[in-house]
Amino acid sequence: MGDRYGALYERMVDLLERLAPSENARRAERRAEVDEMDTGAVATSFFDVDATVADYCRARNLPVPTDVDALIDLHLRAIGAWLDGIAARLQQGQ
């Protein structure tokens, strides 16, 4: 799981660096802010696996899986689709 989410995180960072290069200097500061959040606080709605997968499935008329592995697969796919959209918009803007 760590490898799969790690690859997704790196993709996010790469896109964010392209989207807002001036924010790169604040990356460590923002990471520290997230680390200091209260337990249970959500820094982004994408951290909520159940909600993200439910929204993704609802939009695509798919059943929400109950199996943990299938749930994680769809969570990664949902975030990947979001990143694909950002990448496409960046490409169009260039």
C-alpha cells in the first residue's frame, strides 16, 4: 500500500510543482501544518477513502466495494482521475 500511495503522492507533488512553482518553498511548512493537525482532522477530502470512493462510484454508477483491497483500488483510481484532469488542464494551458 505504501508504494502505491507513495507513487500517487509523488505524482501529486509533480503536478503541484508545475501548477504553482512559487509554492515549492512552502512545501515543508505545509507538511508540518498537516502533521500538527488534531487526530481525526482531515487536511483534504481525498484523505477520506470512503467519501472519495462513494463520490467516484456515484458519478460512474458503480457499486461501492466492501472489500478493502477493492476500496483502496478505487480510491487510488479516483485520485488518479482527479490528477489526470489537472494534468490535462495544465497541458491545455501550455
